[in-house]
Amino acid sequence: MFRRGWGLLAASHTTRRVTITALWCAKRKYGRMWEPTCGTRRRTTVTFSKMWRCRDRVAVCAWVRLASSTSGGSSGSKDIDVVDETKPIHIRVAEEKDSQIFTMQDYIEREEAELNASRSLGQRLSDARDNPVWMLWALFFLSLGVMTVVVSIRVRREQMRFDPKLRAVKAFDSPDGPSIGGPFSLVGVDGRRYTEKDFLGKWLYIYFGFTNCPDVCPEEMAKMSRVVQHLDKKVGRDYWQPLFISLDPRRDTPEKVREYLADFSPRILGLVGTQEEVEAAAREYRVYFAIPDEEGMSEDDYLVDHSIIMYLMDPEGRFCDYTTKEFQWFESYSKLLRRMMDYEREKVRKQRERGGELQPGERAANMKVANIATMLDESAAAVPSREELENARPQQAMTIRR
């Protein structure tokens, strides 16, 4: 009768109860039951309630097999369900649904999943705030940021307080305007002595430096040479004059300065002087410079510390504007040209308000500038072309000839 396995014959009510109880315990432990085929082809799951109701059956044949983790059908057995066919189909379906049994582990896992899904972001943030370690780290980074801001402000103020070069630049931004410029008397590279009166009626673009400067001065002079090249095409050579004033009277002679400027532009006029003359000119233009003491240094091996500023003076000898090393050559060029155009427009406006006209000499001298001002309004000539901007950076640095 049995194909394989052990058969258990229950001939009495007590035997049937013991058998059903054993099968029910096996189902609770291993989750499923196996029974060999006993004259039926139906495969379902055996439950305690169904087998308890099967009292009218003569015998229950079952055997329980410990299921492996790979497959539960390798033994050739089939899962069957002992069904009371006397009940209606809808009752049997309801009982089948009610027979689904969940283990405690399944219940715990389901409850944990629902709990995790229902937790909101606010609850998680609240848990993080309750963590003292998180609060300590937050306070640490907040304090670090505040200290960084405070220290940077204090350092900047101390630099402005003790660095004369930064004070000189800051003075140019004062609302009342700085008192820059004044009388000077220096010797040019051509051997002629020049004063500030020799340049009245011309714009001046002045730079203070020295010929033995290893890096900064050559870069600034290279930018000045580019400005000279393009500004001469716009306003002419007679309208303005670039100057280079040496701050190293010990080593810079007129011949040495002339050779130094030949590497940049012959249009730049070099001026030298004695220690007293150079100090007087630097004081008038608020230029900071410091030469090391003679003790503890060789005659030709030292550097001069100085401010890096180029001054723009109008034809009346008044300070107009300035540029620094942060300016590119085309920025300096545009700034100078704009200042010149504004000056000429203001001059014409004042003449018209007074009801007068420019004298013939002034009209001839300013005719080219007036034409440039008109062109500037029509085509924005103060802005360099794209080709000039692209070629600006490769030609910034120039080596000095020693």
C-alpha cells in the first residue's frame, strides 16, 4: 500500500489523535508536511484543524521528513491535504485562509519593517539632536568657523596698520582724494634735468622701481610697454608721457637705466637722482621704498622694497587715477584712455558753459583727442580687440638685459 517511508495505521480514536498531534507538531517545527500517495492525487497542506475533523476515516498514513535547504521533493513524496469533501467549497476556502500560520520571527520582522517605514525624518533628526556626540562635533565646527573669520579680520587690520605699501594703496580710495604729486627735480637718461613743470600739458604715467629688480619690475614695465604701444596709436606721442623713476640711486645711473628701458620701449623716459632727490620725489607721490643699510651687505647684492603702483597724472599735474600689479595691460590701457576722454569732454563742457570757445592752439592740440572721443562713443574704442586680449598673457613677462 505504501510506496516508501513509514506507515502509521490508526485503528482507534486515541491513535488518530496521537498521530494528528505528531503531524501538527512537525508542521509547526519544519513548516510543511509530506505524505505518500494514499489512493488520491491531491496535493495540499495538512493542518491540525482539518485532520482533527477527519474522525470518520479509518486510517491516516503519514510520514514526516526533515526538509533540506535545497529541495523538498527529492524523496518522491507529494504534499497532500486531507480535505473534508462533505463541506461546501466556500467553507473550505475560508478555512484554508484561516489556516495560514505565522511564526514569531515573521511577525517581529514585519513589525520592524512597518516601524522603520513609519518613522519620519523629523524623528530621526530628533534622535540625532539627542546624541551628545553629534552636538559636540557641531559646536566644534561652529566655533572653528567663527574663530577663522575673526582671525582673518584681525590679520587684515594689522596688515593695514603696519604695512606702509597697503596704507599707500588704501589712501587712494579716500573720498576726498589723496594729495599725490608735487615738485621734483631729477636727471633724465639723456642727461637733461627735468622738473614737474616740464610735463605740464601732458598726461603722465609714472612707475617707481629699480633696474636690478628680479621679477616684479620687469613684469610691470612689460605691461607699461604694451600700454604705450596701443595708447600712442589712439592719442599720439605728444599727448602723454610714460616715466620710470629709479629708487636705487646707488646702482642706477642714466646709462644703466637707458639700457634697461631699451628692452621695453624707447618711449619710456627714465629719471634718476641722488638719495635726497629720490626721497623727495617718492615723498610727494607717497611711494614707500626701503634700501638696506650699507652694513652687512655687498655693494651690488641687495633688493629695494617698494610699493608697486603706477600713477596717472592729468595735464594740470593733478593726480587722476592709478593701477596696480593686479591689472592686466589691457585693463590699464582702457582705464587710461577712459580717463583721458572724460577729461576732454569735461573741458569742452566747461568752455560751453562759460560761453567761450577753445583757442586755436587748444583746438588744434585737442582735435585728435576730440575725434577719438567721438569714435569711442560710437564704437567703444576703449575696449581692446579679441586678438589683443589673446596675445596679452604670453607677452607679459620680459627678461632684463644685464
